Amino acid sequence: MSLENELKSLIIAELKLVDIKAEDINDDQPLFGEGLGLDSLDAVELVVLLQRHYKIETKDLEQSKEVFASVRSLANYIRAQQDRK
Amino acid sequence: MSCAILGIGSVSALGCGVESLKAGLAGSVAPLIETHKYDTVFGETAVNAYTASINGLERFLPRNALRRMDRLSQMSLLASFLAIEDGGLVLEDRARIGIVFGSGYGPMQTTFGFLDSLIDHGDKLASPTLFANSVHNALAAQATIALKINGPCLTVTSFEQTAHSVLATAMGWLHGGQVDYVLAGMGDEFCPLRGYSTAALNRGGCSGVMRPLSLDRCSHVPGEGFITFLLGKGDVDGSYCRLTAATVGRFDAAADLPHEQVFIAANGIRETAEYYRPILSLKKSVVAYASLYGGMPAGNGFDVAFAALSLRDGIVYRLEDERTATPIAADAGIDCVGFGVGGSCSIITLEGRRPVSGSKQ
């Protein structure tokens, strides 16, 4: 399974999204606002998700906006962090 | 000091809505009971449990709005929507409506889920959503948000005295003039932890079939559900009946039960069974309905609902052996009695509506 698809399944499960499957989420679809419709509490859950599943911390708020923009940006960030380790 | 029961919303193993309670009393619907298996130190043990139906909440709220609500919150919210609908209340001045909910155990699944996440991942990585819902007042808070009600909001936890605490609080708010209406609800949820506890404590000693009036044997079957009452002031046309008293304290069987009809909250637990025995020896009509809703600390809230239905419809059903229906006068009263493990007793009294010509507000 690609990292993008793995992330989609995790997001659906951990954020308890309803009536949506992994294949319904486009890699470049915005996660917040008009896109998937996530909100600020979901953002906190996403930070926890990254730490729990990938041991990656996100502390820079400005950077976080870019990282959490879409599934693709999230996957790219995880790959970049894993390469640095 | 009485107030009127204007509407009832029920979520239980009998289904949703007040009609499901009527159907349960009449025997046309049986409660949904599921069997769960737990691996305990005594070996694999099967536990029966009443399972509530929460289908229908999507009628009031989009499914996406429910995704962060746990099962107990969803049950309480559905019961509240149904109580408002049943009472025909149009929510206008939302600052004049209060919400008081009660639960014996609170949102157990969420509370222990949060503790598990704390143990498994540490305090930095515990789930923020589980944390937010693990506090007991999440129930009433979720309801105030969903119903856009901004009157007083409170959740109480008082184990077997929960129903009493909720109704006494609601009566106080109404008679103190703080609100015009109160959504007063109570209930508990079943979850694997309760199932495991039941399995470990029973050690196979319970029959798995609830027989609340058989006080000599353990017949406790855990249950779940939520019952919400829409309460208003005084004696109102179209209401079910009047809620005239909610008291708690030590019990004197002869002095404390003024009415001929008594509903007891016996639920198959041996530790409380002995407290109910003196009531059975009184020359009164005594019924118990826990076999319809299952064992839970806040369960006697369902007895209050059954009493309200009995007074409105003029019929009291007896469930043991053969189901029978006995008429009850429109102006009669019913005492709903519940004992805690320590022997403290709550009595919630309902009386039929007064004739309009003699009504006193």
C-alpha cells in the first residue's frame, strides 16, 4: 500500500470520518475547509497521528499549514523526515 | 411544587421513542438482548446484555455532526430530540430551557479509551477527542450545542440515585423560576468493560434472564439506554401526568409509600434485593420493569417513564408469569422506588393530571 493510501485509511479511521472511503479522497484535495472539511480539533488529532504512527513531531505552525494541506503534502513530509533519520 | 411531564424520549433495547416503551409493556416488542463472551480468570464466560437501538439520530442531525460523539452522548441526544418532538415543544426562548442529564457510570467506553491511550502512548499523545468527551458533562454539553439551548446545563452522577438527582434538580430549576422547561435525562451505556466486570463478578452465577421480582436469586443482566423527560411547570393540558416529589434518604416501607401502586427498580442484584423485600410484603400493587430495559444505575428513570405512560393511558401492566393489564384511575399516584447498594432509597412520585376544573398551578 502506498503511503498516501495508508494515510487516507488512517485519517478516516482515527478522525472517524463517515460516508467516505480512501478512494474518495484525492491526493491533492485540501484536508481543511472546502476540501475534506476537517477542523481545528482534527488538526490536533492529525498531529497526534503523525507522532504515534510515524514518530514525527510537527512544532512549526507555519510549516504545519503546508504539511497538513493535503494527503500528498503530508506523505511528502513524512518521507522527507524519514530520509533525514 | 409539582411539574408536568410534557414529553418523553426513549432510547432502549426496546427501540426508540415512547411507542417502543408502550410496545414493550404490552408485549408486542421484546428487548434486544445480545450475548458477549469474555475471557476472564474464571475461564470464558458468556454475558447477556441489553442493546439499545440508536437508529434515527440522522433524522435530526447530519451523520458527520455525530462522528465525534460517543455512544452515550448519541443516546442522550436522540432521547432529547424525541422528548421535544413528543412534547410538541417549539424551541423559541432557548435561554429559558435547561438541560440536566445524569448517568451512573458516565461515558465509560470513552473514559477508559482515553485512559488506554494515555497508558499506551503517554500524556503527549493521548487522544484530544477522547479527552474532550471523557468528562461526564460532555453529555449535556453535546446536547446544548446540538439543540442550541443556552439555559443552565448540568450533568449529575449519583449511581442508583441518579434519576432522583436529575428530577429533583429539574424541579428546583422550574420552581425557582430559572427556566420554563427542562430536558431531564438519564441513562447508561453497555461496553466491553461492563461486560467483562459482569462476567468476572457473576462467575456463571446469574441465569442471564432478568427476573427482578425473584429476589432470592441473582438475575442481573446489564442494560443500556437513555430516557429524557421534557418537563414544564404546573399541571398542563396534554401532559402525561404530574411529577410531584423526588426524595432520597432512609426508607420506612409503611410510611414512605402513600400510593397503592408501586414501581420498584429491582434489577436482579442480590446486594439490593433485600431492601425491596419489605415492599413486597405490603398490601400494595408492586411491579418491576427492569426486564424491559436491563440493569443500569440510572435505570429507574425508565420506571418513571412507564409510570407516566400508565397514568396517561390508565393501565398498569404486570409482567411476571402471565402478562396482565390492570386499570388505574386517572387521578391515582405511583411511587417509583429505587435502592442503592448502601441502602439509600429514592422515591419519585407521579400523580395523574388533575381535572381541569380543579386544577391548581
